[in-house]
Amino acid sequence: MPRFTLDDGPITEVHAFWLAGMSCDGCSIAATGAQNPTVEQLMTGSIPGLPRIVLHHPVLSVTAGKDFMKAHHLARAGKLGAPYVVLMEGSVPDESIAGAFGGYWSAMGAEHLPDGTQRPIPTAHWLRDLAKGAAAVIAVGTCATWGGIPAAAGNVTGSMSVMDYLGKDYLSQLGLPPINIPGCAPLGDNITETITSVLMFLAGIGPLPEFDELGRPAWMFTSTVHRGCVRAGNYEEGKFADEYGQKECLVELGCWGPVVQCNMVSRGAVGHNGGCMNTGGICIGCTMPGFPDAFAPFYKKPPGTLVSSVLSRGTGGFVSYLRNFTQRSRNLTARWKETGSVPSGWASVQAKASSVDRAVGFFYERMKASGTRFEPGSARQKELQASASDYLRKRPPAQAAE
């Protein structure tokens, strides 16, 4: 098979073979919704410095039959004449199980047999053959990255991940193990951004991006859902929803966000909009290797919350009071504090602090001012402003009026 290096000259075109195994096509739909960058930008080569992608997708292609499969056969034979990457959507089934009965689990195209008949070519075999000459193999979606739902307990297909199928020793022509973009479905931008990063490396205009120990883009899957969740502050304050539609933390409704590595909430589903917790849904761990079995049954409170939520409730009341106190005291101007009233025509606003707030405020202000000489109203501030203050005080009344 031909080796594609960065020393052969500028790369203007890269073929992308999108294979579909045991999948629902949700990853394809997610990819078409990507915005940064879009699939169209990659296919037209409109991103400066990046080669144009020639996409061979069984659904999006404008050709069919032999015309569509021609490039696949050329690539398998080492005659494509251009570098290519393989993108696998869906898990890889054990075709020997179906083959023992004369069938197949997932197939694309056909091969001609000596007796003149044709036989479907399993998608797993395309992955096996095309991976040998690929510049990179990218597993798209949880089914491809870890096995997903087709590999769940009780399945009869023997489905597995791309990593399991190709083996630990597999390296692409650029020396890369399989790259994994988990999610059910993944964020479209996660897919196209990873492809773009790999293309930049392939074209020699950027470094190889950082991947974690499981081949996931590290900048996308290092943090947990909880760290970027819009409801995370409620967890710290011990405020938990007990039914859907409430704004508090969803952990006790079955949310696994505190332990799941995913950027769905912080990035949004499409165009920075949506995302599971943003729209009121819980995290069911769909980006994790153990999904779905390790997180089932869904919508049931995780065992860890028996400890974490109790601790959170214990400290959360005090944390909540401190935050509310700070908010109340910072929502008053110096004039309002001095006069003891807020001239708002919208509602009656309390400007006078309660006895508890005054006691807390006494220590709060001293702690806030400790370690600095420049707090408002300090001696240092008055010293620095003395010349201006003296000038205004010494001006004649008539001049001051002017």
C-alpha cells in the first residue's frame, strides 16, 4: 500500500470514506449540522491552507451503484492516487456469526464470485481493507468508538468498537491509532473540528492535536459535563430538582453529568444552542465506554448521589446564604445605602440590611479589604485624591458655578 508522507509536496485533495456499520445514521445527521467548520467548507476547500475533502458518503453522495463504489475499490487496491481517511459510523459486527448462516449484518457494494453471482461486501471488511492505507481512521459516535447500543448486553451480533476490531497494534499510514469521537450522536462541530485538526497535520500546516489515552480529542473530553453545566451552581447550594421542568440540578433525577466526560452543555448541540441539561434533560453517559449498560437503568438516581447530595445539602444552605447576601449587598449603590431607600418604580426594594446581614457584612467588608490599601473610601484613596478635592474646595463659588 502507498505511504503518504508530508515530504511529497502540497496536498490539495484528501478522500474521506464514510462507512456505516451497525448504526442509526444519527452521526451523519449530526455532522451535516456542524457549523464550525461546516461540511460544505471542508468539501469545497474554502478553509485556507487545508486540502479539499472528496467525501464518499453512502447517503450524501450524488452517485450510486458501481459509480459510487469505484473509489472504494481503487483505494483498497492502492490505486486511488491520493491520500484518504476512513470515518466509521456505527459499531463493527462479527460477520463470522452471520456468515455461518450465509448472511451478513452490514454490507456495502458487492463482489463478483467465480460462478458469476454477486455477494454483498460486509462493511467490516471494507474497514479492514481500507484501514491499511488510510492516513487516519476516525471512529464517529459511541457505537464506533466503544460499541454502543449494538454491543449492549444481550446482543447477538458480537458488535465491537473500531479499536477492538483493528486491534491495539494498528497504526495508520501517519502512525496514528484510531481516533475516537464519542457521542450518541456526537456534536457535529466535534466531528468536523477533529477532522480539520487531522487535515492540518496531514497537510503539514499544524501539529498533531492532543488526544487522551483512549484516542479522544483531549480538548473536548477532558472536563465533565457537570463542570460546564448551567445547573452546576445549584448542586453546590444543595438545590436539586424533584421533577422535570424545574431549574435546579438534575442529579437526583438520574443525571450522570458529574462523572461523564462530554462538552455537550458547554458547546451546545447545534450552533452553541441546545444541549441535554440546557434544555432540561439529564445526562445518560452516552459518550462513555460503558454506555449503555454501565449507566442503565436510565432516569434512576445514581448510587453516588446518596453521599454527594447529602453532603451538598449539608453545606449548600450556608453557601446559598453567603451568595444571596453578596448579591443583595452588591445590588445597592452607595447613595441608596446612605439614604436607606431605592428609588425604583418597578417594585419596592429593601435597602436596609437585616441585623444578621449587618453582622455578616461587618466581617465581609474587612475580609474584602484585607491585604490592600486601595479599597473604596480608604485612607490611601483619600490621600491620592487630596489634591483634586482641595482644588474643588478652594475654588471661589462664582467660578465653581461656571
